[in-house]
Amino acid sequence: MHVFRFFIGVVCAALVAASPLFAADQEPAKKERGTIFTLWPLVDYRTSPAEGYRNLSLLGPIFKFQIKGDDRDTAIRPFFYISANPKEGRRSTDFLYPAASLDVTPEAFSYRAFEIYQNTIYRKDQPKEEHGVTLFPFYFSGTSEKYGPYRAVFPFYGTLYQRFWRDEYHFVLFPLYGRTVKNGTTNRHYLYPFFSTTTGDKESGFEFFPLYGRSHKEGVYSKRYVVWPFFTFNDTGLNTDNPTSKTLIFPLYAATDSPKKTARSYLWPFFGYDDDRDKKTFETDYFWPFIYTVRGETKNTTSVLPFWMKETSPGWEKKWLIWPLYRHQEMTSSMFNEEYDRYLFFLYTDRRQTWPKDGATARRTAFWPLFLYKSTPHGVSSISLPAPVEPILDKEGIERDWAPLWRIYQRRWNENGDSASSFLWNLFWHERRGEDLAYEFFPLVSYRSEKAETEFKLFKGLFGYSRSGGERELTLLWIPAGLKWGTK
């Protein structure tokens, strides 16, 4: 503990000595000059007062404290990362991403853990807070705008409203008894999934799965199966302009008949066809989903997987060559174009995007696990290596919480010639902005040139030379003041 306190004290003292922001007697011009202080790999401190930017990194990428305008970032990678904006009252926190996250705004509070536990509070434009808790699949609570509050403790007893694609769920000692409601249709389950009944307006049904089941709604549909999935007979959409009849005798025969479609399958998956008159396409299956063709006004496909597959439609094209060796897909329109190439799934990926209206472009190229290259529509490009995760998971949390830990080299540049490079977490770094230049190879040499000022050091000040206007200064043996000559 004493060693840690001493280390923090040394860091703070060094920053106070190095940063013009802490010097009250400096000239106004000096106060606007940015600061760079490094003691690799312990400390890296940088400021840019003109941009409201200040960053302190400790132990390489592990500890991060950054201020940029109204935004505040604090991190101990990979354990947590906090992004906050006190002025707007919002804060986002990742805990060992993607294990857990916390999001706080003036309107809501949300905490998630492993996508299993979720606690939310929503208060925007509401007379009182709406509170919901989920511990999947054991506990659920919340409030439905239509039905009111609900609570469920699985598998003992519970009620859910407007969850999991149903209006209502009710269960007691699941799977002994359960009831669901959707669009006025009620399904009751006993010893789910074996016994169930269906009731509704002119609607009824019974099921003893998988031996026999039937359901019927007058003028709407009629469904029946015997020894599912081998024999099924369905008539649906009877109250629409496209009533559809489907028959399945698996795997010998399947048929679909409606005013908009006729389809047949014989000895599935070997032979079949699908005549979709609504979409104006005709599909012929020889060994679905590997060998088949589609021809029509809106879609054309030839598939002989794993050797070859090509699919085209207006503004869209996709190809496979010796699956999964190579895949190409592209999308074109008057507003946005995209081409995407993949080799062996994620071994090599290249995504190119253009916006024809304003001429902007973007690109993302990754070669797992060697490198990742990106360019944005704003003309900013970057390359980093290695890239063991980014080619597989293109997620902001990976980029922010994990990637800095393994990136040995990274470089960022723009169309104006500005650039920033870093090797081994700033053991060597190089920055250029307009005519300003700064670089360092710790602890051998450092150089900084900004406007009319130049600073050069060997071994962090064993020998130093600086120029400010017409004034020159030579320093030795880390002594702050040295021999000066010339006029300021």
C-alpha cells in the first residue's frame, strides 16, 4: 500500500511539474500549448487545451482517464469501462464486456448481466416509474401499458403480459399447466407439450402431441396433423384473397396450393418446384438447399453448393465459390453501395461502402489474426495489429474494452496529412498535426516541434536542446535550467 501511494505521489508530482495547466505564472500563449509527459510503461499524459482534451494512461492501456469536451472516460481494462457525460446526465458502464453493462440516462436505468439478468427503470413522460426485472428463466416482473403489472417465478407460478410474442402467459407448476393468449385466441397446455386445447371466437382445437392435433376457426383456418411431422393438412387465409392449402406426407410428398402460389415436393429434399406468381419467381429443387435454381423478375439463383452459388435481385448480388472458401455480396442503389468479400468465413474480410450522392467512402479490411484496417466517411484511416478478435466480432465493446490490450502497433491518419502512431503502447510514438511534429523512442530520444518552438532530448533530459523564437537553450544532466543565448 505504501509503495502504491508513493507511486501515485510521484506520478502526480511529475504531472504538476510537466503540465503548463498547473503553472499559474506562465504566459497566456504557453497555457494553450499542449502537454506530453511519458514515463513508459508507467505513465502517459497528454493534453490539448484548444480541443478540451486531457488523457492519462497508466501501465500502458490498462488504466485510462480521459476528458474530451463534456465527455469523461474512465477504465481499468478489461474489468470496467465508464463513458459519462455529466452535462447530459448519462453514463454507460461495461463490466468485463460482454458480461455485464449499466446504462443511465435522465429517462431510464438499465443493468444487464450475461443477457440473463436485467433490471430496468423507465420514467420518461410517465406519472410514475416503470420497473422491470428479469432473471431468465426463473424470475420476471414488469408493467404492461395495456394490462398493468405482472410477476412470474418459474416454474412455480406466474403471469406475463406482452412478452415472448404473446399478449398473455399464465402458468402453474410448469409444465403441468399453462395458458397463453394472442389476438383473442387462448391456448391451454397440460403437461406441455403433450396436451393442449384452443378456444376463441368461433375457434376451437385439441392436441395430443405428437399423435394427433386439430384446430379450426370458422371462415379463417383449419389445421390437422397425425403423427407429427409425417402427416399434416392445413387450410389458412380463408378470409383473405389468398386462401392456402398445404398437405405434407413426409418425406414422400408435399403440396401448397393458393391463387398466388403452387408448390410440390417429391421425396424431399430431392425433387420439387415452387411457382410463386405473386413474386413472379419459379424455383426448381434437385437437392434442396444445395442444388436448386430460381428464375424470375425479382430473383435469380443458381446453387450447386458447395461448388458454386449465385443469387441476384434488383440492387443485390451474392456469390459462393467452393463454400466456405469465398463469398462475395454487393448492394447498389442511388444512395448507398456496398461490396463485401469473405474468405473462409472470417479469415480475410473486406467491406467497401460508398455514398454516391456526396462521394463519401468507407472500408473495413481484416486478416485474422494479423491486422485490422478501417477508413471512415470522414476521411480518417487506421490500421492496428494484431487483431485476434475484431475480424470475428465487430463490436464497439471489443474495440473499446479489449482491443487496446493486445494491439502492439496502431496508426491513424487523415486526408490532411495528420497522423498518430504507437508501438508497444507508446514505447515508440509519432504524431504529426499540420506543421507540428512530435515523437519519442523511450528513453533514448524525444523531439517536439510546434510553431516557433522546438525541443530535443536524449535519455529524457540527460542532454537537451530547445528553441523558442530566437532564444536557444542547452541543458545537461536533467537540470531544468541550462545555458541560454539569443533573443526571445
